[in-house]
Amino acid sequence: MSSSLSGSNGYGSGGNTTGSRTRGLSPGMKHIPGHHRFQQFTPEQMELFQSLFGQLGPDSFLGRLAGGDQSMFEEMERPALKQFSGLQGNLASRFSGMGMGARNSSGFQNTMNQASQDFAGQLQSQRMGLQQQAIKDLMGMSSNLLGQQPYGLSETPRNPSFLDRWLGLAANTMGVAARGNMGGM
């Protein structure tokens, strides 16, 4: 079963029983004269809507990635650094097996430097990709979330004036009289 944050009209799942037009209303707006504020989301939708804002904050996973949080990248890169350290050890063992002084040779130093530069370049490239994707994701989610209308606004039916009531009563009386005259024909 799929749940949508907004109905087909874009204003949410709440209905409008008065037939008047509805508009979105921010939670901070408590009253507008001549209008009634109502919640368009079910309690479950409202809970989900409010919790999604936490996913967009600066301390959220995406917020930290988009902001380039160094500690977060270090945490994510820790397994790769451990694996690279093991590869460096294997490379050193290979050069050690070549004989005396091979680990002190320029070939060994060049190989280690190149491997380190390649590894650092790949990590930097992945960091940039993750950061750019996080920024895009945050922008898309923010746009979608801010486009929702959890609250609606409808015109409050006004009380009829004395003249409106009198005209209504007169029209009703004339209708009854006209039906009575037609029945006698």
C-alpha cells in the first residue's frame, strides 16, 4: 500500500466539504479572517512529513556529506585505508624478496609514491562525487518537501444577513404559492 503526501489536487489528502477553494497555509499562520485552517494530512502523514525535515538538517547524514564533514569522510574511508596499508605491506615484502637493499632503491620509492598518489586521487574523486550527489539529493528532497501543503485554508461560510434570510423566505413562500396555484388547475 502506497501513501502519498499530497492528493491529486496537490493540496493533500484532506477534502473540502464546503465546495470553496482551498490553499496551503503555513503552520505559523493561525487565523485569517473569513477563512478556516485545517490539516490535510493524516496523523501518520504528518509524522512522516515532520521527521523528513530532520533528514535535511546540517547534522543529518546528507547534510554532513554535502558540507564536506572531514570526520565523516575519514570514517567512511577507514576500511579502504586499512586495505591500502595491507597492499603497501605486500609491495614491501615483494621488494624485500628481491635481495639486499631493494626496499631502499628508487624503484621501490617510486612504486610506493605512485601507489599513494593514485590512492589519494581516487579517494578525493570519490569524496567529490559523494559530496556533489549529497547536494543534489538535499536540493531535490528539500524542494519536494517544501512543496507539500500539510495545512489548508478554506473560506468560512458566512452567516446570512437579515436581507438574505428575508429574500430566501419570500422566494420560498412564492414557490409554495406557485405550486399551490398549479395544483388547482
